[in-house]
Amino acid sequence: MRLWPGRLELYVLNRTLVSVAGALAVIAAVILLIDFVDVSRTVGGRADTGFVSLLWLTLLKAPSTILTLLPFAFLFGTLAAFVALNRRSELIAMRAAGVSAWRFILPAAAAAFVVGALTVAVMNPVAAWLNVRFEQSRTAVMDDYLASAPKETWLRQTDERSQVVIRARSHDEVDGVVRLKVVSMFIYRLAADGSLDFSRRVEASEARLMPGYWRLTGVREATPGAGSVRSDSLTIPSTLDDQAAIERFTTPEAIAFWRLPATIAGTEKAGFSALGYRLRLQQLLATPLLYSAMSVLAAAFSLRLMRLGGLPALAGSGVVLGFAFFFFNQMCLALGKAEIIPVVLAAWAPPLLAMLSGLTLLCYTEDG
């Protein structure tokens, strides 16, 4: 094996990447169509909005779904590329000339690994940012509808001396400022032995998260054994920032890769379970291996010689097995969220199994 691919390897790699790009284009087109129909039904049916707004919401929402199904682009694209090379007898000529299949498969697998790393480091944060913009834009479009159907929100913040549990009837974001409506804050003092002592309760008609503090309006404050005190405004220190508060309203899948470690630390500091965020972090770390495994698996299922027959059935088996691994991956994630299996095992077992299966079949096909 050479450390740098030669002309032959680059030719196969180029064919593979073009085929993967074609498969990605088809998958993206299907996802855009499905998301447009879904947005039209959920948003267009409840708010007075036009085609351009619906299309914009679709473009904001689709990237997250596309990244979820990107492994299929490598599966279908690599499979199509190697089957095409096999049908044109190019693979036969290469192998007859003594070229090992490892020489033109490993560069494709390495390219998939690199694309996976770039997806996690670059595309995932972009998709997460677009997802936040989608939620904000959808809220703005459906403002009248959501006003009649508020959703309760819970937050918790903590520091060395106190802990604050926050309940709000609804929340939104205006000009980058998180705003809570009909707010109740339960404030506890942290004792020396680590126990919590209830200190006071604060009710407010609105709370805005400013840098380092909450600004409350329409306030009523009550302490144990005393009456309530009303005031027009009040400020309460906060350990949350806008991004951290927004992340508490979203699922782990909507948080960017680079924000996950800080979100895990902040969530655990606030006393919540960070299991979902830890699972998401491990899943993203395993993404490059998953892409590479899909490429190896697809290539291994398309190396059978045309003259021996059975290539279409073998390629179809590769597609079925790829779907099986995808659903196995989802099942492992569900088991990890339920704490039935460890988080690391839930995230890494499917791509490792897919890679080992592809390498085993490749060894059997190439080396007997």
C-alpha cells in the first residue's frame, strides 16, 4: 500500500465521490419535498403565510434531516459507483492486472472518514444554527396561533450559594433576548451540608434574560411566614446566557457539536441529567467511522464478478443490510437514552459492527 493514492486510486475515488454527490442530491431533493409538505401542513394550515415563507422555513429545517440520512448517501453512492465500474469491466481489468481491491477501496473509505469529520466539525454547527433560526421564524409566523396555545417551560440555574427553579407559561426570543411570560421563580439557599432551604418565591408577568441577570416586570415576591410584596421591576442574578437558555428549550440533536461539552457541564451543574447530550456527543464522534463503514460495506457488496452472475442480488443485499444497520443504530440510541446500555456502547457499537462486517466480507471476497 502506498501512503498517497496513485492515478488509479484517484480515478476510482473521483467516480465514487461523484456518485455520492449524486445520491446526496437525490436524498436532499426528496427531503426538501417531504419537509415542504410537512411545513405547509403544520405552519401553512395554522397561519396566514405565503409560498416564499414556507419555502424559506423548509430550507432552514431540511439540513438537519439531510445530515441524519447522509450515511445512506455514502451507501448508495459507493454501491452505484462500484457496480458501474464492475459493469464496464474496469474492476475486472484492475484486478486482472494484479491490483488489490484494498488499493481502490481504502481511499474511498478514507475520503468518507474525512467528509464525516468535516460534517461533524462544520456542517453540524451550521445545521444546528439553521434549526434555531427555523424555530424562531416559525414562532414569528405562528405568533397568533401559539399565543392561544402556550407551552410551559422549566429552567434551573445554580451557583455556589443558591439554586433557582424557573417555571414559565411560554417563552420566545426577541432580538436575541430570551423572554419568559407568566414566570414563577422558586429560590433556594444552598446550605453548608449541600441541602437546599427554600428562601422565597417570585412571581412576574415577564422575565427577560440580560447579561448576568434576569430583569422581571410586574413582580410579586413572597417569603415563608411573611406577606407578599409587589413591585414594578426586579433583577435576579443569572448564571445562564442566551445560548444556554435556548439550548434548554431544544433537543440534544439541535445543539451544535462544539456547544455540547459546555451544555453537558451546565446541565449537570444545574442538577439535571445530561444523558441525552452525552449520547449525542458520542454519536457525533462516531459519525466519521459510520460514513467510512458504509463505504466499505457498499464496496464489499459490489466486487462480485459480472460473469459469475448474482451481482444485482448481492448489491440489493448490501442496501438491505445498510438499512438494517441504520435501524440497529436507532435502536441502540433508544436503548442508550433509556439507560439500558452504556452511552459509549450505544453510539459506537453500530458503526464498529458495520465496519467489521464490511471488512470481513471484503477479506472473504478479495483474499478467499
